[in-house]
Amino acid sequence: MKQWVKDVLEIQTADMRTKRMNARLKNIPSEKKDILSSLTGEQGKIKKYKDQILASEREIKAIESKIAEFNSKIEDMNKKSAMIKKNEEYKAMLTEIAKAKFAISSFETSQLQVYEKLEAEKKDFQSAEKTIKNIQGEIEASINELDELEKLLQKEINEALEKRKPFLEKLEKSYPEIFPIYTRLIKKDGEPLAKTRNVNCGFCHLKLIPQTLNDAKKGVPVTCDSCGHLIYYQED
């Protein structure tokens, strides 16, 4: 293996590791967002159940107010009934009292149904509270782990960039014809320097023209005619 290949492979290995670390670092914010979204979902459930409970409690109070209103009417009619002398008026009064009592009975039935609904809503609320307590600790731990990973990756990337400088200077000084090609390709996807595979480019896998393949076999720095990546030849 030619020295230029060894030198390029050395810096390429370091650069590809740095690119992977950068890609991992870039994904951390979205991972945090995904983790926190599960907490947001549970918090949304708690708000929904709270709103339902408040609505049911208001409904119960409204029904209680209606029942009190009809009880007051019945009490008032009972007081007035003692003063009624005509039979027809008395019967009409009794009819109104019966209607009020029926209305009260209907309201009490509705009130019981709302109470049952309220109990179910309270159970849902308690279940959501329990769930959020269970996952909150797990979420905090996961976020802390990602925070630590973020710091570690950034530190390693910074160190790698510092260590890269002398290798890059060597590449620029020793191989001026390779340096601009390498620095351009490293910014793209994939490895800048690819090993030939039989008669094909190891990056794009397309067939190399004979002259390019022959130059690669001689150890001459050449690029693939199809994808422009640096290639080198090494017998398996």
C-alpha cells in the first residue's frame, strides 16, 4: 500500500468518526423532544380530566340549585294551600306540587348519573397522575443521559478537530493534488477514498475504465470517472 493511501486512510478514519459523532449530536435535540412529548401527552390527559371534573361539579351544583328551587316552590305552595277554600283551586295546587316533585325526581336521577360520571373521571385523573409520576423519573433520567452524551460528544469532537490539524497540514503539504479533492469529498456523504472492488469503484460500484484501474494498481492517485471519489487498489 502506497504511503499516500495510508496517510489519507488515517485522516479519513478520524474524519468519518467525527462525522458520525456530529450526526449523533445533531439528533439529540429531537430525541429530547420525543421523550418530553410523552410527558406532554400525560400532562394533557391530566388537564382534560381536571376540566371534566370541574364541568361535572358545576353540573351537579346547577342541578342542586334546580332541586332547591323546586323544593322552595313546593314549600311555598304548601303554605298557600291552607288558605285555599275552593276545591278546584286546591286540586290545581296539588297538581302543581306533583309536577314539582316529579321534576325534583328527574333532577335527582340526573344528579346521580353525573355523580357516577364524576367518580369515573376522578379515577381517570388519579390513574393519569400515577402514570405521570412513574414516567417523570424515567424521563428525567433519559434527559440527563442525553445531556451527558451531548457534552461528551462535543468534547470528543473538539479534541478530534484539534488532532486533525497536523494530519490535514501533512496532507496539504505532501499531497497538494489530493488535498483539494479530499477536503471537498469529506463534506459529502461517504468516504472520500474508496478501495476498488475487482474492476469497480468501491464507492459507486460502477465499472472503472481500464486506464483508471491501471493507474490505481500502480498506486497513482486517481479518481473514479463516475462519482469523482479517490480510489486505491489493494489485492484482497
